[in-house]
Amino acid sequence: MNPSQIYIAISIVVLAIIALIVFFVHKTKTDNKLTPLAGLAFFFILAGLFAGDNRLIGYSLISVGVILAVIDIVRKMKSG
């Protein structure tokens, strides 16, 4: 494995651990469900990480995911 593949693997493991902590450990009284737009953003970011061989495609997918996440945050702030 070359260093970029190791970095991608570590990033995926860290994201998975964070997701497990957020969904299973952090139980609050308010119900914070993942919206479909946030799920789509998460998918684009993961797809960008997996497309590490082609930087243009990888960075494009990650940027689309970040833009979708920001749109979701703004929509949540306006509605609630």
C-alpha cells in the first residue's frame, strides 16, 4: 500500500468511528436524524475519498459533498 491509500483507509476508519459515536452513544432528548440531503453529502464525500487515484474527480466529489452539507445546514437553520 502506498501512503495515499493508507491515508484514505485511516480517513474511512475515523469517519466510521465518528458515525458510530454520533448514532449510538450520543443520545439526546432532541431527535437529530440524518436528512436525505446530508446523507447524499456524506455519500459524495466518501466517493471522493475512494476516487483517490484521479485527483480531479476526487476533489470534485468532495466539494459537491461539502456544498450539499452547507446547503443542508442553512436549510435546518432557517426552518428551526
